[in-house]
Amino acid sequence: MNFSAYQQIFQNTLDGLNPLAPYDNPDYLNYTRLNWSRQQRWLKIGILNEELVAVIQSIRKEQFWTIITEPWCGDAAHSLPFIHRLSELNPLIKIDYQLRDTAPFLIDHYLTNGKKTIPKLIIKDHENNDLAVWGSRPAECQLLYNRLLEEHVEIEQKKIALQKWYNEDKGVSLQNELLLIFSTILHTSK
């Protein structure tokens, strides 16, 4: 599905009178509401890294980007707006959004330490070879998450700490990681 179809799933979930699992759980529905707001904010005010923009615009061979996500995913709400906006910069980039918890369960091929962490960005060439995989959160944010786990911080406090990190980072870490990935892809494909 394209970004518009993914947005429609988001809206249908929020507007539904009898939401399907896991959105029948009030917590998941609340996560989705928050994530919609976060995503819309980053789509409006997120600043793209100029160097990354230039690299994306310089792609000369078709690329296929698959994003595995779910509306309830907080990390996705902070990352997908930047990835989406980058994908719009070059017509050679074809993008497909896949839901983690719906067939064909592509996530099973892209586990992180045996877990179905999302979001995932899978970049393939025109022959369907993986060029790179990114996800599920920027490395610095992952370090924070790991530290919070080690310290047995309550889940609500973890969510607050991660939200604060994303708000302060403003997509910079994600874009720096993507800059390295795409620079490497371009360098090796010459």
C-alpha cells in the first residue's frame, strides 16, 4: 500500500465504532491517537537534512522501499514522516507500506534479535536484492531504551523518556543514519 492508504488505515482505526484487535484495547487506541498527532506534526514541521536530500535526489537506479509498521507504534510515528517525505524526492523510489501484524508477515524475515520490532525500512534494488535495512529506532534512542530496561523503569516512564528523546532529536539521528546508509549504497553501486 502507499502512504495515503496507510493514512486511511490510521483514520479508519480512529473513526471505527467497533475496532478490531488490538485496537479494541483502549490503550492501543490511545497509542494510535497519539501517534496520529505525532506523525502529522512531523509531516508539517520536520526539517529534512539537506545533505540527505541531495543524496536521495542523486539516486539514479530504481529502488524499492518497504516499510513495515503499525499505527500503534510510537517509534514509527516519529520516523515514518521523514522517510515518507524523503521518498517523495525521487521518482525512482517506489515505496510500499506493510502492516507487521497482517499477512504476508514480511517482518518474519527481518527480525531484530529474534523480535518483530518496527518500524523497519527495507531498501531493495530492481532485482529484489536487499541493499540495506534500517530499524526500529535510531541507535542513540535504542541505547536509551536499553538503559531504561536495565534500570527496570516503569513502562509509562519509559514512554515519556522516549517521547522526550524524539522531541529533542527532531529526526536528526534518524536522518544521519539514513545519510550513512544511502551514501554507502550510492558508493557501492557505482
